[in-house]
Amino acid sequence: MQDINFPIPFVKMSGTGNDFIIIDHRTPLINLEDIPKFAAKVCRRKFSVGADGLILIENSDTADFKWQFYNADGSVAEMCGNGARCAARFAFMQGIAPATMRFETLAGVIEASISNTVAVRMTDPLKLRMNLEVIIDDTSTLLHSIDTGVPHAVVFVEDIDTLDVCASGSSIRHHQFFMPAGTNVNFVQQQGDGFKVRTYERGVEDETMACGTGAVACALIASRLGLASSPVQIITSGNDRLDIIFESGENTSSPEFSNVFLQGAAHVVYNGKLNAESLL
């Protein structure tokens, strides 16, 4: 990596446990070809800032701004719900966008609004598949899948707290059924009026404390199974709350979801500057 303009100002933000490094990149600071490696370096925990992903805020000709989003391993993600909420609050705080805004992602244009919490209107879900029987480690596993900006598998379990999310999640994430792209994997248990969700994230290759697109996927699948209706409360691994609001058609064999919103807190953890040593 060459010609990076250090030091680089950044903000560390957390969206209900999903944490991100956010950089105002409207004036380019990092060469495009260097960004994947840069993302993987600065997202390392213990050796650098550490995060689930890197978000670069850039200029847009058609919206208030656009982003580039990179997973912790340097791979590109089309969409990230909690990242979108953090990006929206960052853009509002920096005067880049008004309280009601639109921004470009690879999944499409996202609408967001800032109040006491941050709500983003998600792209319409695609590719709903219900009641799939997949053989995982010689055992038949019933799961469901849907694309809420990125692909998600959803598995309902009886004891979510003792589940080995990394082992089970990795097996499903890399299963041939979801190849070549793979999938994110969500484990769900109904608790009271809501659902607790633990997610194994593709690109992070670990359990994360929250996943916005995963929370949306779980809420919509629960709706299709007749277990919930809008709004759906999701409790994340970090014991934070996300609310999923949506409209649903009557045809249960087709997604027919629209006006899907993800709402929750997006907090500033700290402001800082990245030095060259952050890449060592």
C-alpha cells in the first residue's frame, strides 16, 4: 500500500454491537486498489482499531452521498443494516446529509432518518425460500433463506444461549447449497414478545454482536411462519434491541414484503486518527 495520506481522521461507531470504522472519503485518501487490504488491516482487533467493517463516505451524483463498505476480511458487502444506520448518523453529524437522507449502496439507494434512534428503509427482500432441509454434519437441518441486501439463512433453535454459533454457522455458511457466494447464518429463538438472534457473519467469519440485515431476515421469516407481525422486536447477541417494521402481502408463498425499516441506536464510540503504524 502506497501514497496513503496519514494521519486519517475516523470515527468509531457501534450499531447495537456491530462496530465500524467510518472515514469521510469525499476527498480520496486511499487508492481504490489498496482499500481491501487497508480494511483488513485496520479492522484487526488487538493489533489495530478493530471493527466488523470499514465504511468510506463518498460523493454521489444522485443521492446525498454513497458508501463503500468492506467486511473485516477486506471483502466487499452489498449492504449492512447496522452499518447503514451508523453511516447515516455520521453523515448527519458531519453536515454531509440532512436528517432525512438518501445514499447509494451496492444493494440500491437506502433512505434513512435521524431522531432519537436511526431508522433505515431497506431494499425490498428477494429470494425467499422456506422450509429447506439441508444436511449439515450428517444431520438434517431445517432452515429458511432470504436476501435482505445480502443473503441470509435462518434457523430456529430451542436453546440459543448454549449453541456453538461459530461451528454451526460456519458449516452452513460454507455449505454447497449456498455456494459460491456463501451466506450469513442466523439462529433464532422466540422469547416473550420478541426474538433473540445470534448471527454468524460472512466476511467477518465469526459471531457478531448484532447484524441488521440478519435481524430483518429473522423478522420477515418469523412473519411468514405465522410467529410474528410488524413491528417485530429483535434482541441481539449484545442484548440490544432492534425494531423491524414492514408491510406484508397475503400470499405466503411469495415474499411480498415492502416498506421494510430497521430501527435502533447508533452510537459514537470515539473520534481518532489512523497513523501508518495501524497497518503494521
